[in-house]
Amino acid sequence: MYLSDWIRKWFKVVLVFLLIIFGCGAGLLWDSYRSEREADSRYVINQVRLQVSEMMLYLEQYNQKLYDDPMLKDTLQAMSQDHQVSLIYVQLDGRVMFNSSPNNTIQQIDLKTSLHYDLYHARVEKNTYSIAFPVMDEVTQVQVGNAIFAMPASTVFVEKSHTIPLLLFIMITSLLLILCLLMVLLRNKFKRDIIQPIHHLKEYSEAILKGNYEQKSTYKIMDEIGEVYATFDQMRMEIMYLNLRRDEQDKAQKELISNISHEIKTPLTTLKAYIEAIREGVCTDMSAIMEYVEVMHNNTDTMTRLTEDLLQHALKELGQISVTLTEQYSRDMLLRILQPIGHYVRTTGVTFIEPPDIPNVLIQVDANRLEQVISNLIANALKHTSAGDSIRVNIELTLGQLKITIADTGKGIIPQDMPFVFDRYFKGKLNSNPKNEGSGLGLSICKHIIEAHHGSISFKSVQGQGTVFHCLIPLG
């Protein structure tokens, strides 16, 4: 279930419960009010009986003499005024024996319709009640008549204060209104601060899936959602960067294959032409044949180097550049590597300075791969040096590691190229010599091999003064 649907449903449920609570409170208040207004009839009747008990006692004592003695009527009239009630005394046959209302000339009443012994039927007007009580003879204890009292509601019911229930109802109503308001505010906050940002984040995600990495995800408030947005935007930039790098690598890989194919084609064509010349007898003496053989040898070396770079690149892509570490002494191994390389460097007119001393320690190393690293670094130095420059190799022990230093006095590396020196396919654009253009894989392969020896490779360079590479290999 979507969060927005869940919030909407729970909001409706809570609202219904609040309305039920409000209805129950209102019902209880109304029931309490009605109960107070319509009190127990027996209780009220007893209250009325107590109020007119003096008059009832008087009637029970003098009911036989009341018709003939005017003084008794006057006394009863005074008692009616004192108690603020109107009295009609009737005999059992309906004949009116006394009426406290001076303007009323009723002589006979219908007992079936005029006698009311409960509050429900005693109410004759809005605020007037007519309640009947039987009159018993004091001596014989036999009913001799009925006393009908007419009195206002204020004397029948004791008015009670409704302030406390009303205040309670107002407090409950106010509390429910506040809860409803808080629910509305909470719903709006959920919608504004959670639901809408999630929807926007979904749109940004869909844009990234479609390849649109330029659309930024922004959130102004730095809270939990803001942190998610910041992380998401960082992820977007990382994906954009990786996508650009992938495109660049794909492009560089295609260019690499194209360049190597072109570069292999050129020496192959030259090699074929010189072989055809020798077969056709163009060379008349041994010296000319040897010159042709030297040219063919140089072109063969070029093809070998290009083929080796392409092979190493393919093996690295497949994770198959095998590095087999064996324990051996460093001095003899490094001498076997440096001697032929030094001879080749000197033939180019560049001074090669061999290490004055090579430490003879046991190290875990793959001699063939280490030779490949040193050859690549020196070949890279030759690309940036010319006749009269020098390449110096130094080997020493430092902090439990064998440190191999290869320094040249060539052109150096420009600052713009330094962050990308060990990247695949990278070739310095400004300092590259077109005659010695490489594949851009050498330094990347060197880094891979050194790291497979659990070591590290680094460099420092000053433009116009040369470059120094440091290879650190831990001792066995």
C-alpha cells in the first residue's frame, strides 16, 4: 500500500472516531440535562407533598366543616397564598367544596379527567402543574375527597446549575476541534514534507533511468529528507561521471584498436616491401642486405611492442594478467633486467646511469612482470627525452621495502596531465612525440603489476626538468 493511501485511510478512521466521541459527549450532556429537567416523579411528588402537607392535614381535620364555616375557608385561603399554590378541594362525587381562585366559579368537575397523580399528566401549561392528592378523614381513615394543587414549575423543580456539564462539553468539543486541526496539519505536513519529495525523487530516478543525468534533485531544508536528496544527487553525479568515463573508455578503446591496427599495418607494409626488394635482387652486396635487415628488425620490434601492449590490455580487461610471486634474491635478478635495457638506452644517445649498488635481499617477486614494469617506465622516459638527456636508476632499501627509482631529465609532465597518468588509454596530449606515440596502456599495466606485488607506484614531475617514478615492493 502506498504511504499516501495509508495516511488518507488512517486520517478518515481517526476523523470518524473523533466524530463518534463528539456524538457520545453531546448525547451524554443532553441526557444529563434532560434527566435534571425531568427528575424522578416519585421524588418530586414527595417534595410537593411535603410542601402542601400543612394544607392536607388541615383538610383531613376540617373537611366536614369546611363547607359551612367561612373562617375555615379563609384560613385555607391564607395558607394557599402563603404556599403560593392554588387549591381546589372536591368531594368524591366531583362537587367543588373549596376553590382558592376567587374568579373561578366551577361547581363541578369530572374526576376522570381532572385528577392527575403523576408529573407527566399533571402538566397543564408550559410552566404550571396540577397535582392531585387524596384527602383521608382523620377519624375514619376513609377517603372523603381530593385536593388538587396548581403550582408553578419553579416550586415543583429545584433549578440546578448546568455550568459544570456545559463547561465540560465545551472543553471536550474544543479538544476534539484541536485534535481535528492537528490531524489536518499532520496530514498536510506528511503530504508536503514526505509524499511530495518522494514523488519528486521518483521523477528524478526516472530521468536517470532515461539517461538524463543533468537534472538536479534539490531540497532546500536540510533534514532527513534533505540528506536523502543530497545523497541521491551525489549518486547522480557519480553515475554521470562513471557514464562519461565509460563512454570515454569505450571511445579510447576503439581508438586504441584503430591506432594499433594502423601502426601495425605501417611496419608490416614496410617489412613486406623490404622482403620483396631482397627477393627481387635489389640488394647487390651484403652491406645493403644488412641495412635492409636492420630496418626490418626495427619494424619487427615495433610490431612486437604494439602486440604486447594489446595483449596485456586484453589480459587485464579479463583479469588474467598472472603475477606469480617467488622468493628470490634481488641483486642478480635486477642486474639481468637492467643490463640489456641500459645498452638499448645508450644506443639512442641518452645517458643511462645504473644504480651504484643493488641491495641483495630476499623478496617475493615475479621477475618477468617486474622486467615489464621497468621496461615500460624506461620506454616512457625515452619518449620524453632526447640525445644529451639522462635516465637514472636507483635501488635502495627503505622502511622494510625495496624502492626502485627511475628518473629522467626530459620534458616532464604538464600539471593538467598528472591526475590521469595511470588511467587506461591516456596519452599526454601536449608532450607526446608523434614518432613515439604509444597505446596509453603502459603505465596502467605497470600500476596493476606493482599492486599485484602488494606494493605501490608514484611519481613527481616538474615541467621542463624531468620526471621521477618510485616503485615500492615489500620484502618477503
